[in-house]
Amino acid sequence: MTVEGEVAPSCSFEFTDDSLTLEGDLPGALSGTASFMVDCNTPFAYSLISANGALAHDGSMQLASTSDMIAGFVPYSVTTTIPLEDGDTPEISDTCDSADILDGVGGCSLTDSGTSIALDKTGTVEISAPATGGPLLAGEYADTLTLTVTVQ
């Protein structure tokens, strides 16, 4: 008697929170970490895209003139860490500048899981922005990051 079965490859992730508020006050340094669950029964790859390429001013305040040297963008770095099961790689850990993950730029090389998988693992996205060197517009600053995990 031959008994056969098949398990379909699957990969999913879910953030524990929908948003992340960074600690600190501009123009000083900012930082924060968000956690997410990864459950992939097969090797996977991921992508990370920034909507603005920086923390961008909310746009509610207009400059008095175009000659004003006041910034409306704050660049940051993002480190993504995903622990893995046994395989050729113990974890994924990538750091990119926000400008390099701007949608359409593709300037940051991200690591895939190689031959490893991640079953119910907790990954993190850590954001850090250094103190800015010049004046900033008053108001809120934000960016939207899109993390996508796909089966290889």
C-alpha cells in the first residue's frame, strides 16, 4: 500500500500593531520597533517599500517663500530582522536607508531565507532617525512602510 500526501507551501505574516510611534522629539533623534509574526513552511523572500523615502511633513503648513531653508523630510534607517528555523541562515537581518526603499528606487538589497523557513517566528522592524542638522517645519511627520512576504 502506498500512502501519499502533500502540504502546500504557505507564507503569512501579521503586524501586532497597525502603526508605530517613534520615541524622541525632532529635531533630536527618533527610534522605535514594531513586531510581526512570520509563518512560512517554505523558503521565502520579502520586500520593503517606503511611500515617501523619509518621514514626510504632513503638508498642513505652507512655507512663506521658496527661499526658506526649512526641511519637510527626515531620512531614517530601517532594520528588518526575521529569525529562521534550521537551514543555511540563522536569521535575516537587513538595514536600509529610507531613500533606498522608496517605491520604484530598489536601491537596497534584501536577504531571502535561503533554504530556511520561519514557523511562528517574531520578526522586528526597527526605525532610527538621527538628529537633524537644520530647522524643520512644525507639524507631524510620517511614512508608510509596506512589507510583503512571498514564497520562493
